[in-house]
Amino acid sequence: MRRGAIVRITLIGVVVAILTSLVAILIPWLPDPASKQMDRIEFAYWFATVICIGIFAVVMGVLLYSIFAFRVAPDDDSDGPSIHGNTNLEIAWTVVPAVLVIAIGVLSAVVLSQNGNAGTNPMTIKVIAQQFAWRFEYPASKGVKSNELVMPVDRNITFEFESLDVIHSFWIPQMGQKQDIVPGIDTHIVVTPTREGTFTLVCTELCGLGHATMRAPVRVVSQQAYDAWVKKQQSGGGAGGADAGKTVFASAGCSACHAFTPAGSTAEVGPNLDNVAAAAKKAGEDPAAYVKESIVDPNKVVASGYQPDVMPGNFGDSLSAQEIDALVTYLTAGSQ
Ligand code: CUA
């Protein structure tokens, strides 16, 4: 090939590489990392992206140069030159991609293995998923259950997952790690938060009508603030009496599907609960008994306009008798 051609191809390639790099760098494709695992994932992502930009620049350089250099007159219908193989070129386009793909594969394997390593003395948090709510249990801190995920910063945390009904998926975008939660299969992942802040846990597996509302707040705090939080949770969190029902309403995920003015929820997946007491009276039933039945045996009476089997049928098992009573009191007192 003539030297002039190589210079032109190189120039086009450099311009393409610069433009593509600007697209990669200037647009915030990934969230600000908040875990060690996400740092590694981001490194693997950039490693592959840089390789892709390089290959794209070479291809575009040759392509754009050829479009102009080998252009023929519009009425030229003659055959092009007959070209046979070029051994050097064929070796190059086989070996170079093979090396690059192997490099990406090896790097990914290393990142996967490091991200799965919980190190020494990890802290375990149990994650219980159900339509359409998250609950967190802290086995090392006796009795601590929460509907908000609170984690100390710079600590290896092993999440152990359990689903009470269908397949859900655990994902905090800034922390990278993502894991399906399948009923009957024990799964876990490791997350090491690297900065304090508030995040959102989202469900990323279509799990029913309320899937889009299946979110939970996540808070990463200092070890000191975490210890204080655990203590507060163990002493009952200051909630009791009338507040107990409100706490259960939030932690059991009721607000993901039901509108209820005292709780400030406006969801429309299930019936509005503001007039549940009136509905019970209309049906000639005791409001408390009616509400309780709707919680523990939701398919017995399904409100008109709604489908059966949308409301989870296992609250009778997943909530304690006290929690159900508190919820019933809260709902009957807060509705008309
Ligand atoms: Cu749970 Cu989507």
C-alpha cells in the first residue's frame, strides 16, 4: 500500500477514535460507583470499551478511506479487480482479535472471582423478597428486622436471599452486583460499600403487577452510626401502640400496592384502603374481622374490579399475630 494511503487511514482513524471517546466519556453511562465490586465492574467495562473504540477506529479508517479512494464513475459497470488472499493480513485479523477476546475473558474471570469473595469476617444480611416488598434481617444483631437496608461503610457484606413467592432480582445500581432471587434456591452475593449515602434497591425481574413499585431505601453509614441504628432497632425503634401498625404497613410492603391516606400512600395496584371500614359495614361484617380476613386469606373475598392471586396469600405466615393485629387496628382506625 502506498504511504499516502496509510497516512490518510490513520488520520481518519484518529478522528473517529477521538469522537467515539468523547461519546464514551462525556455521557454518564454508569452511575457513580459506591462499592468495591462496582469499581472492578467499571474497570472491566472501560477495558472492553477502549478495545472496542480501537477496533472501531481501524474499521472506520479503512472503510471511509475506501469509499472515497476507490470510488468509480456512476456508469462504470465493469468488474472490480480480482483479489486473492493475503496471508499476512489473515494472520493479523485472526491473532489480534483472539488475543483481545482472551484478555477480556481473563479480566472478567478475575473480576467475577474477586467480586464473589467475601474475605474474612463478612457481615451477613438476609434479604427476604416477596410481591412487592423487601425485608432485611440481621442475624448477627439479634431480632433486628427492617424494611430499610442499612449497611456500615467499608465492610464486606454477604447478602443471603430468600423469595417467598416468585422470582425477584436484587440490584442497587451504584453497587453493581445483581442477583436473581429464586424460590427454593439459596443464592448470595457480596457487596462492600465504599461511600456513605442513600441509594435505592430495585427489583429487576418482572414479578407481577406491583413490580415497578418493588423498591427499598438503602442507607450506607459509618460503623458508629450503624451500631447506634442496631441498638435503636433492638429497643423497638421507639415504635409502639398506634405506630406499630404504621410500621408493619410500611415494612410488609402494603404501601407498594394500596392507597391509604394515613400512610401517605397512593398506589393503585390493589383496592384503596381509605374506605375499607365502610365496605365492611356495607357487607354487614365487623370491620376488624373483615380487614383481618382480607390480609390472611385475600382470595376469599376479592374486591370488585380486582384480580385474585395478586395480593400475596402468605401474610398469615410471614407476619406475627401481633403484627397482624397492629395492622388491623391501624387500618380500621384510619379508614371510614
Ligand atoms: Cu419483585 Cu419485580
